[in-house]
Amino acid sequence: MGNDEEHLIGDDALDVEAAPAPSDAELGKVRDLARLQIQLTDEISELEDELRRKKESLRAVREGSLPLAMTELGLLDFKLVGGGRVVIQDVIGGSISEERRPAVHEWVRGNGHGALIKNTITIEFGKGQEGQARKFIETLQKRKNPVKFSQREAIHYQTYGAFIREQVKAARERGVDPHDVLPYELLGVFELKVADVKLPGAK
């Protein structure tokens, strides 16, 4: 009986260890696929770098050399052979860096535009706290087991750009220099002349 049990255990052990070692061909396939992945990763990285360079070159032409060349000749609209056109447009907008965000929000609020700021509150609920999600945030910190939450204030970039354009336009319509109304550096205000190439049939 004891010998039979030992024999069975021995067979099980042999079954577990019976998997054959991979052949050189199979291992070679794994190595080739690993090399292919590395190669593709490198190629994608190079293509992404090239795309960034191309985009920067396009920006330099679209926002720099082409509109400059046309404005020097007094041209705002230029017809191309084949029916296309190059049109110079004034672009006004603004950008908010993380460093300037608190100061920008302070200025926006202080000048009566606080409604631009979107207040996002993210709440973390643990197990069994689903019911608390429906309660007012103001009461969370008063509980014995307060719910953790984080708060972030931000102005959507499209909303901010539209606000800047409205303020600049309104100032000029009043005959006021926008620089006297808006702190350009603080608000990240920019004004650009941009060349848009319109091809035939393009909307």
C-alpha cells in the first residue's frame, strides 16, 4: 500500500516536470519578436520627433515668415495659381500657466469675471459610503469620518480665449489701448498675424 502511494506520487511529479524544453527555433522566434518590438519602438520615437519638428516648422511659417512677408508688401489676401488663397488673419488669445494660475484667478475675480472659473471637486468614497455621495460637500468635513476630496479651479482654454478676445475688442471699440485695460503679461495675452492657406474646394 505504501509502495503504491509512493509510486503514484512519483508519477505525478514526473507529469509536472514533463514539459519539454523550448527548442532553439522557438527561442529564436521569441528573440526575433523582442528585437522587432524594440525596433518598432525606436522607429515610432523617431517619427514622433520628426512630426514635432515638422509642426514647429509649419508654425514658424504660418505665424512668422509668411504673414511677415505679406504684410511687408501690404497684402492681406494673396491668390495662388490654381485657385487657392492665402489670407492673413489676426488671432488674439491668452494662455494660463500653472505658475500664473492663482494670480490670474485673483485678477479675474477682482474684476468681476469670477463666473469664468470652473470649480471641480473630486471626492473619494470608501466602501459603504455610497450614501454620502448625495450629501452636500460642505458637511463632509464635519463628520466623524470625513470623506476625502480634492478641489481644482480652472478656466477652460476656449472660454478664456473668447474672454480675452471680447476684452480686447471692447477696449478698442472704446478707443482705449487694450494694454491699459488688461495686464498682458499676467494674463498671457498674445496677438498674432496668422497665414491661412485656403485650397480650392476647402471649407
